[in-house]
Amino acid sequence: MHLMNSIYAGLPNTIFDVMSNLARELNAVNLGQGFPDDPGPEDVRRKAADEVLNGWNQYPPMMGLPILRQAIADHFNRFQNLGLDPMTETMVTSGATEAIADSILAVVEPGDEVVLFQPMYDAYLPLVQRAGGVPKFVNLRPPHWDFTREDLEKAFSTKTRAIVFNNPHNPCGVIYSREQLALLAEFCVKFDVIAICDEVWEHLIFDGKSHIPLMAMPGMRGRTIKVSSAGKIFSLTGWKIGMVMAAPEIMRVVAKAHQFTTFTTAPNLQSAVALGLGKDDDYFRTMRASFQRSRDRFCARMTELGFSVMPSEGTYFVTVDIAPLGEADDAEFCQRLVREYGVAAIPVSAFYAQDPVKTVVRFCFAKKDETLDAALAKLEKLAARQRSEVA
Ligand code: GLN
């Protein structure tokens, strides 16, 4: 395919689509791609339907509907005290992945180094490479997937233009502490770097933990592009409504990338998300409690079955260490799991470009009890088979 761009021509299909297709084909329980069973808040969905029938269905403004931009600023000022100005510091995109793509395109020039933290969401690296960026990897250290000062010293240089950082972290399900964020901020300031911070899981945090936006760390307000996702907040992943927050001089340039990527986003969905973001604190507490309950149900039973479950502090995901099962290849394990046992999961090695951890598998627990129980019954068969092989 010498006529096509070599970066895209050389890419495999994204693991999310591969596993969801396998799940459909094999009629397996899909705990792979991260989407909840929950249909999302009815008032928000009704508002979207009503706006299609009775509202404006022509191009909305490029930056997003004013009502949604106001709601974004109000929402994140309420929960994270960011002091955002709606008209100069917020923008609506067609999904958080578009927001990340716009940010990378707006920041990175050919030859610039970009620090990426592995395991990383699979879109980051190809987007950086397509922008001509040179990736510098930090390998997060299990089980808490932290990084050290030495790790950052090795990755940052005078050529570093940007970092792409994800917190709370997919696929690992961890939340970064103030100390880790302060260390990262120190390097961003010292090397004069833009931080593209993917915070799409910020509302999906458990056990009373709190999320600290990187933008709120000292020296970061004017150099952070914060990316959020209404799909994740409202269990409406197919809507693809991303939100970007950044200082005006950064936002102006990110908006130029957005205007020639998707330009704008369905207006009915924007109105509906504006309604959702205005919900009272109780809504968000209840939503969290419900996902936490599903996490606990899944993890408790997995632990009973003898799986080595790693802690999940946030996101829709929990990871399982398969090394104690005598497994050495997560990709091969996930193929066997879906084909022989009927459960789709995601091998974490798919989130690495080099030196992967190959014995960790990600499960999505954001499901109805009956979906989780159906998967657990199948996983029980695998656990029993493992036990009899060891015996
Ligand atoms: N964010 C979702 C996940 O991690 C997948 C998104 C996608 O399929 N593009 O599972």
C-alpha cells in the first residue's frame, strides 16, 4: 500500500472494535470495550429527542452552543474550581478522541518530542506520530502504575513540546495523587511543555476519592488542555460529545484544528448535555455509587474464584493479573477467553508500543447484575479448569 500513509496503513484495527466484533460473532458476554448497560438519564435523552423534533438542526456555532459552553464552565467551576470563562476557555468537540486529536495537531510540530505514559489509550500514539511528533515513553509501574522522578528525567528534554497524560487512568483504573501530579507539573513547568490531559473518567471515581485536575496544579493553568467527555459522565458513549478547556491563547489554536476536523457537533445532543451538566450533586453521587456497586460485585466474585484482581479506584474497568494463573500472554489469553469461554475482555498489552506488560487483562464492570453474573458463571468454568490443571 505504498500509495497510502504509512502510519495508518501499518495500524491494526483498534482492539475495542476487534473484541466487540468477536463478542458479537461468538455471542459472548462483552466486558471488553468500555460502555455501560445503563441507558443514561431519561431527562437528558428526552431533551435530545425533543430538540430533534422541535429545535434547531442546522450547523451550531463552531465552538459549541453557548448554552453548553456556559454549562461546561459552570460544571467544572462547581466541581473543580477551575475559574473557567465559557466564551474563551471552553469548546465542544465530537468526542474526547477528537478533542485529543485537535490538541495534538494544534501543539505538535514535526520533530517535537511528546511524552506518553504506557499503557496508553490506543489513539494517542498514532495521532502524535501523524503530527510528526517523536514519542518518548514512560512505563508506568504496576501495581499502582506510578512514575518516578527518574522516569520523568529520562523522558523529558529540551525538545519536549507536550505530554499526553490520562487521569483517572484507562486501562489501569487508578487515580493519580497530588504528589504524582505535582511531580509531573514540576517537569512541565521546567521544560515549558503543554500538557494534554485526558480526564474523561473524572466523575467515575470510587470510595470517596477525589479527582485533582492537572490544570489546578501550580504553574499548569496556562499550559494544560483539559479534555472531558459527556459520553462517560452520562453513560451515553455513542453520543461522542467531548469538551475542551484551556486558557484563551491555547484554545484559539486548538479551535483552528477543530474547525477543520469535524467543525461542529449535533446541536440536539449539545442541548441535552447542557441539561445534564446542570444536574445537582446528588445525581453524580448516585451515579458513582451505582458503578461502585457493580465494581464490588464483580471484584468480590472474581477474587472468590481465585483471580488476582488489581485495585480499581475509578473508570469502568478493573484489571486482573493473569501471571498467577500461569499465563504469559494476555492477547492469547483473551482470544481463548472469548472463543472457549464466551467472555470478551481487553489485553492490556494492546496499550503499549514497546516493552509491554503482558500479563494484565482489563474487564469492564459497568454492567447490569445479570450481565456480570453471566460473565462470572463463564469465568468460573475457566477458574475450575485452571484448578484441575494445577492439581
Ligand atoms: N474508551 C473506551 C474503552 O476504553 C473505548 C472507546 C472506543 O472504542 N473507541 O473501552
